[in-house]
Amino acid sequence: MTLATPAWLLGLLLVPVLWYLHRSGPILRRHPVASLDLWQDESARAAQAGERRPPDPAWLRRAAILSLLCIALAEPQWQRPAARVTLWVDDSLSMLTLEDGETRLDRGLRLAQAALRESAVRDVIVRPLSNPTRAYGPVGTTTTQALRSNAGTHEPRPPAPDALARGRAHWLVTDGADDEVNSWLGNANVERVIQVASTARNVGIARVTVRPQPADQDAAAIQVLLRNGGSEPESRIVEVSAGQGILASRPVALGPGASVTLQQVVPLPMQQLTVRLVPADALPQDDHAVVDGAPLTMIAVHVDPSCPVEVARSIGAHPALRVTTSRDAGLIVDCGSAWTGRVPVPRMVLRQGPPEQFDASSLLWSQAAAGAPPLVASFPLRTRGRLDAPHPADAVLLAAGDVPLVIRRAGIPRTVETTLDLGAAELQGTDTVPLLFAFLADAALDASLLDRSAGLARGDNASQVEPRAVLEAQRRSLDTTRDDEAPFVWPFVLLAVALLAWDALSLARRLLRDHGPRASTVA
Amino acid sequence: MATGALNPAALPSHAELRSFARVAAHLLTEHATQGLGPRTVRRRAGAGLQHLDHRDYAPGDEVRHIDWRQTARRQRPVIRQFEAETSGDWFLLLDASSSMATGSARKWQAAVSATTAMAFALLELGHRVAIVAFASDVLAVCPPGRGARHFPQVVRTLLALRPAESAAHSNLAACARRLRGTASGFVVSDFLGPADLRPSLAALRERCVQLHALEVHATADLQLPGPGPFELYDVESGATANCSGRAAAESAARAAHAALLLRLQRFSTRSGIAFTAWDVAQPWQRVLVDHLLRAHAA
């Protein structure tokens, strides 16, 4: 317990004065007697014995009243034990909006830090809503920098409301621009919300997608999704550039909350594609997007010279593969005599041997072969060689009865082995071999090569900076929302008043006894 | 302290008075024929007087009773004493000091009842009865009178009395000059005063044919109300004293009062005064009859 104005305790020095004023003893009860001579013996005996009259017992009561009032005036403060607080921080992209020279994130953390300091909360854990399992220490430079560096990379993924630790108070720093966070707040046991948002204007790039053109291997189509996340109509110029040159520049006008998709064809290959909005606004992070063009680059395939010619033709027909003779290949097709380097490269092994027929009706695709090509009528009915028995971690992608035909071996890099005879004469000129080869390449590279794209997706609401609502905590706990130094005055005042009433009652009774009406007993 | 004039209902009823008078008549009559008191003769009021003795003149004596011959011979005023042949004069001296009305004033009520009863009984026997109420001085006097017609005046005098709440002390000596001739005295008092009023009693005894003293006290007056401490104050003198221990103080007061009664008893025995201590918790009839019996036996 602490005192707000301890100077009032000096009033306790009046207690000895109070005792001094009562030292002459209590106010005696006056009683008439017929003759004092009859009562003199007792008083004389007390006087002779040197007995000192005790002070009026009422002085204790009055001293207690004085003490209680002094303590009440000193405003005692009850110091509560420090609460444990988990500070949830909305680190979505909108929290990087610049307002008055600082981001919402920085401002929210600063306000939270002040509130925590005001509440004398010492046990603080900071968790970002984008990664609730991640925990930082108390709000400070290190935590702020860590949150700042990761902010905007992921959309908020609030934990389940029931998963919040019950032994801790939960605070939230947000701008209220994310519907998911807002709805989560409605169900979660959050005791304090620090909402920071003053700007309501922003246009941002929500998504950029680049896809190769099937009909033109030297061009790609890009789609840019813009969204006005503010409350005012906005106009921007969208600039698309690759390298030093600007490929396209288009003006765009968007109403509040509106989205628009722009399409543009750009030449390939490209190392990097940049989309930029001019002019920039309060949230510059969503005003430009840089798309890496590496996923669109064709993969070089080293083909074993002993492989059937149909293999090389299939690679040539594949939009994402190209044959190479150099050793910087991204995939090796091994037909028994392929180069085996030390650099780990995914391999596609085509077993060789005498051809054997098998029953096509017994073909069975496994669940792991998600990208299996559709069965065609000219499916090869011959195999060559034998596959080693699959290990438990291997995946049998295709089997004929109990005989595995395609196995994806466990381990990195991938190795896909097959006994299917891709060089069968009956498959010449059909699309069966290219489709099978594309399937085997996807399995070896763990990719969907026929559906390549490069892009960036920030989420549909990433540019939303206008608060959806004014947020309030659903539950307000006295333990954490009131000041740490809770006033503790009224109990003292009430006790003093009770004692005062007692004293007044005693005085009134004494007055009534000494000066009240006397009942005559004389009939 | 509760004081106030009594109302007629507070006095003994007529039947009580007549009952007491019948008993008292026997005791008082026999006593008159055997003792020192005046001889009581019924229905002979106004008959002549017979010379009995001489004594020195005292203030209040009738001048016509001065024996001038003896006065000249002794060189001091001497009066003639006569034997009362018809009836005696009784002076009932009632203490109306403040101490009689302390507490519940039961002492005062009892004293008035006893005085009324004695007056009724004496009037029934044909005596002349006077009432003298005293405190610091004589407060009221009902002059001597005789017969049943005098009783209402006695009652009126008693009912009109009202002891002062304070500062009225007992001065029995003030009554002495009211006694004239040969008379008997009946003092009703609590005898709380200087030297227990014994000097005044002694002086009265000198002037009275016979003297009765009825000490009135109430045990309740020696108890303190509730827990202390108290400031005790004397209603007559105004003096105060502090008292902290209730039980010890009450015990000491009871002992002091017992010592007072003992002193009075011894003094009365030595002085030929019929003395009785009366706790007002006892009925007045019993106390007065006992008192007269003891006086008769003495």
C-alpha cells in the first residue's frame, strides 16, 4: 500500500494532543447524593492511595477517528500484483501505413508500451497475429524491430478464441481494417484494444500473376489486381517494367473499396517484373510489386543418348523443358548410360531391357499420382526391364497388378523410375509419350510444369486501411484495466464515520442522562 | 432526584389512619399514665392547670407564665411549669431538606406518611398537634390545633410542602424556638447533617417532655445507577467528589450509614430519646407501631 499525499499523516501528531486534552479523565456521570459524608470514604481512599484517574476512554475513539481521517486524506493506494499480459499485434500490411511520420505498427506498439507501463504490467509477451506461435519479449526496440521486419508478409491468422491462455490478460494492437481480426475480437477474451488508424486513403496492388503464353513461348501475360482500400475515390498510374525499361503505363481510377484487374502481355524471358503505382500513398509497401521471373525460365534436361528419340521429341514439345547437352541440367533422363555427376539433380530413369507385354486392364494409378495423364487408347502395353522393389518410403505411382510400373523414390533429389517402353513403335506420332513424359517430369521435379506462373499475392484485403469498425474489448477486466494503484480511501472514511456516530451517540446519551427530563416518582 | 408536592392520594387512607390510631392510642395512653409524658385526659379539654415546677425562662415561653416572685428571688427569669391535665402538645418536626428528596424521593413520601399518621393518631387522642417543617430554616408551620377539624389543616400543610432540589440543608435547631411550653416532639428526618444533628436533638430534648426521633432512609439511595465513574455531589452542600469504583463506593456508603445509625442510636439511648431507624422499604404502620412499642417499653 502506498500513499498519494503522505503529508496528511502529520496529522497523527495530534494524537498525543488528543490524549492530553482527555488526561483529566472521563466526563463523569453526575449523581446526586443525600450526603457526601456517606461517600467520602471511597474517594478519600482513592486519593490517599495515589490512584491517578485514567484518561477518558473516549480519547481512544477520538484518536481512532483522527487517525482514520488522516489516513483517508493521505489517499492510500492499494498496489495490486502486476498482471500478466499477452499483447497481440496485428502485423498485417495495413499496419505499415504511415500516419504522422510513423507507421501504425510503431504507433500502436508505442501506445501499448505506455499503457503497459502505466498499468505496471511487468510480465508481457508479444505475439504477432500473422504467426501466433511466435512469441517476443516485452515491447521494446528488439521486439519492435522484429515485428516491423515481418509485418505485411502474411495476412493475420488469429488463434482460436478458446486457445487464448486463461492465466493472462490479452490486449490487441490493430487498426481495425481486417475483418477477420475484427470478428476474432468479437469472440476472443481480449480486455483492451489499442486501435490506431487515422488515414483512410490507399490504393494497393493486391495480386500480380505472370503466365507464359501457350501459343507464344516468347511472351507472357500479366494480370494486376488493384484495390482501393480507402474511403475516397482514387486514381493512379500503373507502370509495368522489366529491367530498366517501362513496358506499359496505364491510368486507373477506382472508387472506394473497388477492385480492378489489368492485363498486359510482356516479352519473355525476363529476370524480374516490377509493377508500380504512381503516385505512392500512405502505404508504400503495396504500391509496388516485384515478381521474380525465375519460375518462368525453361528447365534444361540432359537426355541419355541411348534413350528413344521420342524422349527428345517430348522435351522439345514441352513448353517448360529444353534439351541441353551441357552439365548444368535441371533434370537428367537416364536410359542406362547417362552422365552421373556429383551435383544432385533430379533424375528420370527409363529402364531398358527386352520388351514384355502386360495387361492394361490391371493398370492402377496411386493417390500420389495426382497429375497422372488421362489414359489414352494408345497407352504402351510393353515394358522393358524390372524395377527394384519399392521401399516403404517410396511411392508407387503406377502399377499393373502387383508389378510396379512407375516409382518415385524417396529422397532428395527426386528420382522417378519407370519400365514403360516409351519407344514402342505403336506410340509413334501420338500424344501419349509427351503426356507421359510431362507426368514423369512433374513427378521428378515436384512441380506442375504445364501450369507455370510467377506472381505475388498479398491478399484481397491487404490494401484495406480504412478501419471497418471502432473496436472495443468484449470483456473489461478490473484486474488489468484499472490503475495499478487503486484508491483505498472509502473504508477508512466509513470506519471514521461509524466511530464518529458512535461518539456522537455516546455524547447524546450522556447529555440526555444529565440534562434530560426527570420523571417524578412522587405520585 | 425527583421532588414535588404530594397529592392526597399519596397519603395514607382514612382507614389506614384509623386503624393505626386505634393501636397507637393504646400505646400512647398507657405511656402517658406511666411515663414522663403528659397525662392524657380524653374529652376534658379546657380544664384548669396545676402548678408543677419552676424552670428558667427560655425564648418562646409565654410571658404570663413568668413567676415574678421567683424571678426576683433568683435574679433571672423563671417561669412556672404546669402539669397538663387536659391534653399534651405535640410538635411533629418534619425534615424537608434537599436530602429527603434525593433519588426517588421515597424518603420524603414515607416521612410525610408517617407524620400524617402520627398527627391523626395524636389528634384522635385529643392532643394539640403542630407541624413544623424545616430545612435550612422553618419552612412551614401548622400551628397547634386540636380535634378532627384540625387534621385537614395538617394535611394541607403537608401537601403544600416541597423540598428544594438543592442547597436546603437540615437545621433542626431552627425548630427549637417554635416549641412553647411543655410539649413533646416527634422528629422525622434522615439526620444527614453536621454531627448527625445530634446537638440539635440534645437541645430539643431539653425543651421537650419527651422526644421521638424517626430516622428515615432508603437503601436504594445508597446505590449508584449503572457503571461509573461518577461525580457525586451533595444536594445540600453542593460539594462534589469523584467515584470510580461503584461496588466499593456503595459498600463504603452502606458502612458509613450504618455507623451513622449506630451513633444516633447510642446518642438517643443516652439522651432518653425514643429512636427508630426506618428503611422506607418497610411499611410505615409497622415501623411506627414498633417505635411506639419500644418507647412504651422504655
